[in-house]
Amino acid sequence: MKVALLGDTHGNEAWIHYALEVFADAGLDTIIQVGDLGVWPGTEASRKWNRIQTTLEEHGQTMYVAPGNHEDYDQVSRLKRRDDGWLLFRDRILLAPRGHRTEMGGRTLVWTGGAASVDRAYRHYRQTITGMRTWWPQEEISDADVQATTSGGHADIMVTHDAPNGVPSIAARIAGNPGFTLSDLLYADEVRARLTEAFKAVQPALLLHGHYHFSVDEQVAFDGFSTRVFGLAGDEDPMSLGVLDLESLTPTFLPPPTAL
Ligand SMILES: [Mn+2]
């Protein structure tokens, strides 16, 4: 079984419709999305997601999401929880609560969304000017989320928004982060440490994540296990689209279209 992989979409409707089209052309009807989907307050956002739901319906596709940090978590907390544990955002857009366990193509998966916004202070400042909220404290991965994730033990695949510590390309990127407040950087460190704790307990063979907006594909050795870390870029970047062969557990980026 092959499934589609989709990086941060940030509610970018044109991009999402494009991605769904690409996946449909590739015969992919199951989509794993790694967060910053773009759950947003207001009727405009709601109508947008209704249109995306219609497109998913037309293609016979379903999108499974590990929510990110830029989501309206008040709205997420009000979603109906299906019997199988998925949170029903739209009929064909399902959000995973943290620590959610599923199976796909004979593989076990655990889903742990959430991440810290390193620009939290800026978002507070913007809110005082625009009156528009863009930050929700529930983005933070809590100790209870770690517990929910680790209680089920090992999984073949872990789907997250943030990535654990110890991935060289991501560590280099974080070290180069300019312009954020010390308190927000420390907050992000804390949240990432909690995710790392959960990750080390799960010891997945494959980790799928977003959040950093650049592509990552590294086989990383941790203490006693090794994981292929596969990070998807953000909307409008071709490295934001991928496909995962569940049988061989091999993720690949979908090649960008070549000029005629
Ligand atoms: Mn993002």
C-alpha cells in the first residue's frame, strides 16, 4: 500500500487543491498530513475547508492529520471524537489526538501533533494590534501527551509536527534561528524535549514530520535504535509532497514537475 505525504499546508487553499490533484494522478487516496493544516477561526476558513472536503470527496481521498502549532485548538477541542478515536474536522479530514494509534497497510502508527511556536511573543504583539488571534497554548506537548504516546510502546511509524532532538540537519537549522526571544526559544526547547522523550520510547523505524519548512531525509542513530527521519517542507515547495510505500517502509519526495 502506498500513501501520500503532505507537509505544512497553513490553510493555503490553492496549494492544497494542487496537492490533492497530484496525489489523485498518482492514484493515492490516503494522505498523511504532518500539521499546520490551517484550522482557523471564522466563517471564511470554514467555507474553505468545506470546499477542500468536496475535492477530497470527488477524488475519493481521506486526509489524516497530526495537528501542528498553527491551529485553532479551541475549535479542535470542540470536534466530535469518532469511535475509532479520530477527531472529525470534516468527513474526509480527520485529526489525531496526541498519542493516537492506528494501522495502515499492516504497519503500526502513533500520532503526536503539537509544537512550540518560537515566535509566540510576536504573535501576542500582533494580536494586540489586529485583534486577531493566531496563537493557542494547547499547541504545547504536555507530559500527559508524552504519557499517551508512550503507553502503547513501539510503533513502526511515528507521525509528528515537531521533530525530536538529535537530527543533525534540524539541529543546525535551529542553531541558526535569529530574532526570537530567549524565553520562546527555551519554551520550544522544553516542548521538543518532551517530544524527544516520547520518540525515544516509541523507537519508530520511520518518523514523519513537518514544522521546519525544509526537507529532511536522514537515517539517524539514537541510543539503541535507528530511525529514518523524513521531514516535509511547507506549502508551495515541491519538497512538501511525498509518497510512502508502507510495505518497504520507504518514503520518497514526489519529483517536481519538469518543464515541457
Ligand atoms: Mn508551519
